[in-house]
Amino acid sequence: MQVYSSLWNADNWATRGGLVKIDWSCAPFTAGLCKFNARACKWNGPVSIYQCAYPNQVNWWTSSAYKQLSWDQQGKLKWVRDNYMIYNYCTDYKRFNWQMAPECSKPQY
């Protein structure tokens, strides 16, 4: 299995309104994963989504332990957001003309 990603230039809106610029002289940007183990459900077409969502031991991600963050996990996530997140499209009302994406109404922890 391979994991791919893309990098796009959003330094005019996604970096505190353009205050933080990307240093393109550092390109190409690469990342590596060490000991990556994807434990997932193989996609076999539209029918497989039901197999992947069925709550059983093989589908470990459907257990109650993964449905909500603990208080400790919420605190750690908040710390990372407070110290490292520089852009949140769910609070960029101006860019989206006050029409936010549906996921923005979900708990943000």
C-alpha cells in the first residue's frame, strides 16, 4: 500500500490571512512514514461500505473506544490546536460568505 498527498499553495488565505508565507526555496517537500501499518477495510465497490461499517472485531474502528475522545485526549488535541494550528476553515466566515461546510457544525473538541 502507498499513501499519496498533494501540496498546494494557499499562503494567500490559509496562513493567517497570508501573513505566513511558504518558503519555496526549501522545496521539494517530502515526508516519510516509518513502520506505517494501514489496518483498514479494503474497498470492493459500493457494497463494501456496509461491510466496513459493520460492528465486529475485524472492524476495530467501529468499537465504542473510537467513537469519542476521552477528556485527556480532548485536552491534548486542544493543546496541539492552540500551539500549532494557524488556520481553521470552520472559522473563516469571510472567505466562505458565512456558509460553512456541514462538518463545521460537528464537535470540534
